[in-house]
Amino acid sequence: MQEGFVITEGVACAPAVIFKNDPPTVNIVHISPEDVEDEITLYQTTLERTHRLFLEEKNNVQSVVAREFLDVAILYLTDSYVKKLIEDRIRNELCNAESAVMRCYHDYINELISLNDPFVMHNEFEIHNLAETLVLELRKKKVTIPDITEDSILVCNNITPAQFLTMNTQHIKGVLLEDGNTQSHLAIVLRSSKIPAIFNVSNATKLIAPGTNVLVDAYANRVYLDPLDELIWQANKNAQKYHKVSESAIDIIKPMMAQYKTSSDGERMRILANINSISEITKLAYLPSSGIGLFRTEFLFMNCSHEPDEEEQYQVYRRIMNMLPSNYEITFRTFDFNADKLPLYMSMSSAFSVDTNQHQRKTLITQLRAILRASAQRQIRIMFPMVAEYEETKELIELYNSVKQSLTSEGHDTGRVKIGIMIETPAGALMSDSLAPLVDFFSIGTNDLTQYTEACSREAATHRNDELTPAVLKLICLTVKNARKHHIPVCICGELVHNLNYLALFISIGLRDFSVAPFYLNKLLEKIHELEVKIDLNLEAKINAILTKKEIINLNNSLIAQNFGHSGIID
Ligand code: PEP
Ligand code: MG
């Protein structure tokens, strides 16, 4: 069968369960003025019922990630601003509830996008989905989620992470999706549950009949229907070979991390982990990594019903630090809330309120105090997300210094802290020469850098966001060059790093720190081990001349082929 792109590697073979989730076609009906109140009541009772259903579902699901998605859905559902828009529309335009719902949420999405606020940019897919759910509820029609009681391969045209997580995932051995995006929430959920998955398998729900035995070889990016035993055996054998290599990589981690140097400049490569939760930390005990390159702290407090105070946060950060050896580097990123990562306690209306900046400043002070107190006796890194401007960076550093000073004057012990910023906007990359002298390190966030450079949301299927585009490559290259010029370390995190096709190129432009999901640490280590690495002096001019994505791959391949024959520093 025609393949798509691999989200999570692995091999699985089981009968197919088909889940077709076709969007409802909305009926636009004009109503008479005397029916207005009935239509509004229909909308209100449906809203209440859906809200209750979401709350029940939230109580029933085990997964924290699933609960987080439902929390976000509830926030949009109960947003009083949209509720009023919908009721006004029914009243003023004399239209039926389902068309008012669909059009209001559509306008709402556009409004959020036009605000250009990173806080709300990512969630258009979830909001759209919510509107469709409401339309079905208005018709009292429900999406039937298949009850999966035996090991199965889930084949779908479209599925939300919340729908996926409400299924019995322990029996889902593999996933094939017709659509999808490598950076979508579903991809993140699948990666964290390690379920072999391939996206963009065209017409999968049409070509595969329910119950067909499906072999998903998400190492080789192949899908086979009714495979012969020999084929299944071969795919599993290849998978075992892969696992063996991974295990031996763990054995070589220590000597390799200590000795691995580029032959020209003697720089050490570091592989680091992207961590979102405390439970993921336990995985690090048996995985090779030089530290945590990105701790997404916002995920720690997603389920809090109130904003966590300093003491509550202190206890959580202390626990994390106690779990890891004192020489193990942890990079705490301060809260990076946006609409797809909105904690339960933060309603959309508060996100838009006038005192947002003031509130965010207070939140940041509380978080910095908690992290600094918890880091007493050790060295840590703190980094600020979404930084784009020079003044903003200076203000953040000043804020950090004043927090540190007040803690010291209150008699608190604080750790040795390196302060860095994420370069994840085109503005940040273009300003990197001026920003580098202000901070101790950079970390390039390719997820946001891609969406803001290419003007495509994370959920948009139009771009594969694990593909490097010429513009993004140029911004990465510029950032690395400026970091090196000012002698500060620069790390790269974000889903793009999981595409190992660019690793030779990244190393050649001077990147030395790579931060990836725990699941990818072994693989990255193996690949780094394979490559002989030097910085290429001629690369900047070549990169500046690149026009297409294909040329990027060619350049990467030519670097591998020439075995890094030239050495030197990029600037
Ligand atoms: C990024 O933007 O690349 C990144 C690593 O941060 P997040 O995915 O949490 O926005
Ligand atoms: Mg980001």
C-alpha cells in the first residue's frame, strides 16, 4: 500500500478497526422570529449537555494527556464570549442553531489567528472539532467511538487526540491515518504512547476492510494487507535488529559522550531530552542523554484548578531535582502557555483581559522564585520562550536578577543558574546577533520557528513540519552563527530534530546540542556515532543559495558523501 510518513517507529500486525469521522455538513435554515427563543434554548440545553458529557468523560479517562485535551475543549465550549456571539447570531440573523455555531466558531478561529497571539494560535483544529461535536449534539447524533476489546490496528481518516485517548488504547497496536501532521497533538500523543503509527496513508479507510489483517512496518514505512507469515517474521526480525543496535548504543553512551569530538575543533556533542512530565523523568534512568534540554514546565500544572503558588511549585521542582543526579543538567523553560496548552485554571477570558501583561509578570516572578529556591546547591538552566526582541530580553534578565536579589536578601539559598532564551520566531533569529551577548545560551525551537516563518499552523496539513524549508534553514544557520560568534552554546529542540535527514547538515553548520523526545535518544545517538563531523567553512554561502527543500536534502547527502572533507569554522 502507498506509504505516508512515520510518526512512531515499530512493527505491529493485527486486524483493522476502521474509524470514519466525517465532518457533518451544516444545514443553514432561516427561522421565523417567533422560533428564535426555542432555537436559543436548544443551543443552551445542548451546550449544557455537552459540557456535562465532557466532564463525565474527563472523570472516566485515566490518561492525564486525555484529561488535558478535555479541559481545553471545555474551556472553549463554555467561553461566554462565543456563547454570546452564537445567541446574537441566532437572534439577529434568524438562523438555526447549528449554522450559528459553525459560523461563530469559524469567525472566532479567524479572530484568534488575526490576533497573532502565540497564546491562541495553535488551537484552530481543536476549536473546529468542538464546533462539529456541538453540531452533532444539536442533532442528538454522536460520533460512535469503536469499542476496541482486542488487539487491533486503528485505521482512520481523521481523529482528535481526545477521541483517540478515550478508546481502549492498550489494544491499539498500530495507527494508520489518512491525514495528519507530524507536529499535531495526535502525533505527540502517539509518540509518547510509543504506538507504531504512519500518517498520510491515502485512502486507508477505503482500501482496508474492517477485520483485514494489517501489517504496519513503521520502520520501513510500509503497510501490508493480509501479509504472509514470512513477511511478518521478516518485519519483526528487522525490528529486533533495530532494538539490538539501540541497546548497544546505551552501552557505549558513557565512553562516547566523554570522548566524542569533532576532529577539527574538539567540540563535544551533547544529546539532551525534551521532557514534559515527572513520569517521563523515570525513563531517563535507562536512556542515554547528557541532560534535559527542554523541560516544558507548563505541562506540570495543566490539571490544577487554581494557579499554583510559589510553595506548590517549589515542591514540584524540588522533587524533579531530587530525582536527578546533581551534575545532570536540567533546562527549565518558564511557562509557555498557549491555547493548546491552557491550564484548567486559566480561562480564555482571562487570557484576553486587560491586565494580562501584569498578570503574566506576576506569574513569572512566582515561577522564578520557586525554581531558584528549589535549585539551591546545584547548577541549572532557565530559559524563556517566545523571545523576539532586544528590550524584552533585557527586561527578562532584569526581572530574573531582581528575583534572585530579593531571594538572597530574604536569606534563601539559590542555585547557579544559566539564563537562556528560545529562538523560535523569525524576529528572534534575525536579532540573534544582538541578543546573544545578553544571555548564556540559545535554544532553537523549530516547531514555532517553522510555523511563524512559513505562516502555517502546527495543525495545518499543508506543510510537513518535520521538513526543513530553505527559509527556516537560513534562520537556524544565522542563529547558530551568531551564537558561535558570541561564544554561547546553542541547542536545537523541536520536532524537526527527529528527522535525522538533516543531522549532518546541522552538525556541519555548528550545532552541537540536540534535544529530542526520550523515545528518539537512542536513535540520535546511533546516528551521531555514525557521522564523522566537522564544521564546514563553505556552508554558509551554499545555504544562502538554496532555493528548494530538495536542495537541502542534496546538500545534507553531499556532506555525508564527502565525509566532511573540509574543516573550519563557519564564520
Ligand atoms: C518549539 O517551538 O520548537 C518548541 C520546542 O517548543 P513547543 O513545542 O513547546 O512550543
Ligand atoms: Mg515553542
